[in-house]
Amino acid sequence: MRDKFRGKDFLSLMDFTREEINDILNVSYELKMKWARRELHEYLRGKTVAVIFEKPSTRTRTSFQAAIAHLGAQSFYMRPDEMQLARGEPIKDTARVIDRYCDALVMRTFGQDRLEEFARYMKNPVINALSDLTHPCQGLADLLTIREKKGDFKGLKLVYAGDIWNVCHSLMIAGGTMGFDVYVAVPEGYAPNPKIHQFAMEAAKRSRTKIVLTKDLKEALKDADVVYANTWHSMGAAEKEKEKRAKDFGPYQINGKVVEEAKPDFIFMHCLPGYRGEEMTDEIIEGPHSVVWDQAENRMHTEKAVLALFVG
Ligand code: CP
Ligand code: NVA
């Protein structure tokens, strides 16, 4: 089972079947247990991994670099503003050179096309650490967290409220592929990427689940098992529209009142960073339903599995 991932890129959850994602989640859990027992798991000893982040990060960068260290490999953080890429060196040249020194590239960037270009020119795996389009590493950690807290994906209803962007897209793909309902609360004037939407709808048809876009948060939250919030202003262009977005997304805040519609044992998730008083209240993120710290921890375990399987 494990050889089938070796050398592949990890750019989007759309590239993997339900069985493959389950395999990655199983390895994530095994590695999580080893880490809990402080058992050595240096499956990448002697390997090198380049890490480039063109946007800020706390969780993804730290969890990747910790995971790489636990796996016995060496990571090189390359600041984009200190690379020749910033002075106009083409991606295809940068990619071929990194490929000669490093066994993998972990990269956070803007367009998914930048990652795809790196992947085209590198033989070694390229791992998407977030693009405008998708955040598959977040998606994997979310799946592991849901599976741990709820036991199974079957019959679950996840409600998403926040920017219709990378994290929303990865959850739509994950729901359709793994087989749980995803309700996305979408304010007027916002919509998911049509290709992602179509993929998720087709996957949901196969798994006999639902992907629903609705303007009605209250209706969406009815009997929800998982309530997922995300910022209203993602990194990049949206940051310049903070005021407009505060108005548009204001009615979509997750607070103590609206979650009364959800199941009594719902879990609250957030990819973080979170903005209290905007997409959710302090009482929700700090409350008894919140699993956000376990979710953040799972970033490291799932990324470790991707590294071990794809680079090992
Ligand atoms: N959730 C997430 O990707 O967080 P960072 O931006 O801190 O990496
Ligand atoms: N949608 C957010 C996720 C941050 C992890 C963003 O892109 O800023």
C-alpha cells in the first residue's frame, strides 16, 4: 500500500481516492501514536526538504519543520524575498535546481499554477502548504480530527461559515470524497471556484452525500455535527476588503445563539488563525465544543504521514 504514494506530488485532495485518503489517515494515526510514546520514527533519515512560504504561517510552517525533524530529515527554510525567484528567475529554473539538492519541496503560495509549475519541473514531490485554491494539508488534519472525535464520516453534517476560499474548497472536496454532507453558508456575491464545486458535487453524487450552498446559516446549522468557521479575509486580495467583508459576512458569525440549532454534541473547528468577535465569538472557540487545539496538533501528524509516504 505504502509504495503507491512514493515520488508523487501532494497538490490537492482531488488527486486521491477515498481509499488513498484513508491510507494516509491511518498512517497519520500510527505516527501520532509513535510520537505520543516518544518512539523514534526517523523514516527520512539523510533526506533534505526545501520549505518556501510566500505567505505568512504559524501552524503549517512549524508543523512541517517539526515533522521533518522528527522524521530524521533536514529542512531548509528559504525566504522568498532572499531567493533569485524574487528577482525574476523563472520557476522552471528554480525548480530544477532545488530538485538536484532536495528530496522534496513544501511550498505555500498564491496561485495553484505556481505549485503545478514547480511540480512539472521537479522529479521529487511538491507538497502544497496552501494556495489560493486549496489547503489539502489542512483538509487531511480536519479529516483526522473529525474521525477521532466522531468515529466515522458516515452520516455526518459539516457546516462551514467563512471565506469561500482554499479551506472551504478542501472541505467540499473532502466531504464529497469521504462521504459526509457539507453545507456552506455563502453570503450574497460570493461563490466557490466552479471547478472545485463541480468536482465536489460529482464526488458527493458517488458517495450519496450532499454539498449544499445556502445563504441561510440558521437553516444550515440545523442538526450539524461539525461547525467549522474560518476568517472572512484570507491572506492576499481579501485583506484589502476587510470593511466590505465585515458587512457581508457579519450575519454569518458562529456564536452561542446560532449553534443552538446544531446537535447537542457538535464539535467546533477552525483552521486558525481565528479572529474573535468576527467569524466566531470567544465563548465558542474557548467553549466545551471547541476541538481547535487538537485539530492544530493533527496538522503535524498528517503532514508527517504525507512526508513519510510521498518522500520516504
Ligand atoms: N491553518 C493554517 O494553515 O495556519 P497557518 O497559516 O498558521 O499555517
Ligand atoms: N483561508 C485562510 C486560511 C489560513 C490558514 C487564508 O488563506 O488566509
